[in-house]
Amino acid sequence: MHVIEIDKALCKGCSLCCYFCNDKGLRVLAKSKEMSELGSYLPTLQGECRGCRWCEIACPEFAITVRKEEKC
Ligand code: SF4
Ligand code: SF4
């Protein structure tokens, strides 16, 4: 299972990460109603993250970290 962490102090709400989160039309990252510290809408997971890391690579602010969580 993968989780993403978004640095609220860095995210400028450009949605590039959401655009790149796309596997044959399936997108699990979308804009939320939660605000970043910069006053823009943060992205949020709306499904199961595949761990491809495209969002992490695409973010110009280095605001996303994708992490694999081990099951207990
Ligand atoms: S996490 Fe990065 S790519 Fe995604 S909206 Fe924020 S600044 Fe843009
Ligand atoms: S790691 Fe891949 S599947 Fe997960 S949120 Fe980022 S782009 Fe989407």
C-alpha cells in the first residue's frame, strides 16, 4: 500500500501532480477543498495509489513524497 505526503507549506496548487496521475484514464489524485499555506487547493488521494511516483516527479515544488507502507 502506498501513501502520499504533501507539504502544505510548498504546494502552490498547480495540479500538475493530478494531471500526471493517470493510468489509462484512471486518476486517483484530485484537487481537494483543503487549502495549503500558500492559499491554494491541495491535491488529495481519491482512490488507491499505485505507487508509480509520477506525481512526485512532476511536482515543480518538490511538495509530494510517495511512501510505501508495510502492512502489520
Ligand atoms: S503538490 Fe506540487 S504539483 Fe501538486 S498541486 Fe501542489 S505544487 Fe502543484
Ligand atoms: S504515485 Fe502514482 S498513482 Fe500514486 S498518487 Fe502519485 S501519480 Fe497517482
